[in-house]
Amino acid sequence: MKILSVALATLLSAPQIRAFSSAAIIRSSSTRSNYLSPSVQSCSSSSTARTMSSVAEDTKVADPATNPLLQPDDLPKFSAVEPSQLTPAMQLILEKLDSDFTAMESKLAESKDTATFDEVLPELEKMQHPLGFAWGIASHLNGVKNSDELRIAYEQNQPNIVKISMKFSQSKPVYDALMAVQKGWESEESKDDDFVMLQKKRAVANSLRSMTLQGVGLEEGSPEQIRFNEIKLRSAELANAFSNNVLDATKLFGLTVTDSKSLEGAPDSALAMWAQAHQQHLIKEASDEDEKKKLGEAEVDAKAGPWRLTLDGPSYVAAMQHVPDRDIRKQVYIGYLTRASEFTAEQLESKETEKKEGAPGKD
């Protein structure tokens, strides 16, 4: 057990909680803008009805019964998660987490010299679990089922996640309580083969080391702490931007193969995957809906092709292992190594320009 749960600590390696009122939690950005705009006070009854409908919809999104991100006691429902559910879920979770942690800090400050292990780390673990659960799902989907809507929602919420992590890591009441726990153990006799106690000691030692590295020793509000936190936020922002660039470069690459001899010896499962990838590419590039439908209904012939090799994990590994054509392997390998580099920057910028202009993307 650490100051940050395993899931949360892993996710925060990439990036003052805002105080959200209960009304603000359930509003989208557009709804909040409408509430703050003077013109809203003189809007027609139909506009009022639309606003009320929007608030009702946002309330539903923030409802634990309908938002799978707010159900940490169950298995993740990945297929049921919508990008619009992320921000309301994060606002609810962060508001409660901030409130609970503030109360815990006050309690620890009063009894820091007598605090016990069970009053610190286990409580923090339980407190952080909803955030680790929800943000873990969001991070996973952002990597394997990325979309513009999810990417925007993820980027909007990441700074708040980083800030709450820094609040935990730089909490002096928690640090002092853990130091007291550690010193209390030093004065007690314990058996070297007491496995449970050894794990507790390791958890406390790791937490103290982590908090030291995360700036707990910096004076609250000092220029050093402010600059340290700015660097942490910027680092998380850059890490997420690079991750997005890698993902975009991975999606951008595609090598179409028409000669079956170039793939001779590859397993049927790999051929089927590449043939399916080619069909999906044609569907994506088609501009006419009828053509998309026709392509979607066409039968894929894994033996006859054509095939499309991509940089997605299963496709890349299969290509490196089974494609006998040295030149094809070289193209795929170099494509993989140069993702999100100066060699692919021009292609990514061109793709982004086409996307903004509404033009169909081409390889």
C-alpha cells in the first residue's frame, strides 16, 4: 500500500482541486455558459426548456446508477463508457476526495504522534480507489479506443488528476503521521519472519520516499513549491501530448500488400487480421455511404487479399515474426521506430489539416 494506489500511481506518471458546487457538477460547459450569460435571463420559454433538458441529461450522466465510471465496486464496463461521462464522474469523485482528504488531514494533524498504520495508508487506499478505478478505465480506453471526444475529455481532466496527486504527495500531516508510525515500530521488537509486518514497514518506507521525491519538504506556497508543481503539470501535459502523437502516428501508417508470395508462411490468423484491416481502411476512406455499406457487406478473403499491415501491436508483432519479405519487414520496422518523430511530423500535420478542413484523409 502506497500514498498513491498502484493504479493511480501508474496513471499519474503521465498528468488545488477546483471546488465544484453540486449544481456545477452536473452541468456541461455549454450549460454553465448559458447560466452565466445575461441573455439567458430573457430567453424564450423554448430555450429555458432546452436548458432544463440539458441539465437533466447532465444529471443522468453524473448519476452513479447510469455512469459506469462511478461504479467502483463492480468490474469495469468498458463497452458502456461514453466520453461525455468522464468529466461529470471526475467532478463528483474529486469533490468527495478533496473533502474526505481535508478531513483526514485535520484528524492526523491532531493525533500525528499517536497515529497508527491502519489510520493512514489503508484509509488512503480506500479513499483513492474510486479515482483510480475511473481514471484507470479512462486511460485504458484513451489508449485502445481513442476518439476526438474522449481525447478532449481526458485532456480537460488530467490537470485536476495531477493536482490531487500532488496534494496527497505533499501533505505534511500524512508525512508526519507516517514518520510517527515508522518511529513507533523502531522502538518495538518484531520478528524478522513476520511477513505482514515486513510488508507494512516496506509500504511506509516507500510512501515516505515517494513523498520526499514529490516535494513534501518544500514550504507551502514557496516559489520552489510553485515551480516544482508547474514542472509536474507541464511534464504530464507533454507526456500526454507525446502519447497522442505516438497514437496518431500509429494510426497513420499502413502498408498494403497485394502479392501473396510476400506473406507466404504467415499464419491464417495473421492473414485474416491484415485482410480485415484492409477492408476497414477502404470503408474509412470511402466518401459515399452506399459505398461504405457495400464494402462492409463484402466478404473478406484472407487467402487472396489484399492485406494491410499496420503498427498496432498484434499486426506489428505478426509482421516481424512471420512476413518472409525482408523489404516489407524493413518498412514496418522503420515505421514503428519513427512514430511521433521528425520523420512523421509532416504527415501528422498534413493529416490534422485535412481533418480540420473536412477533407478525406489519404496515406
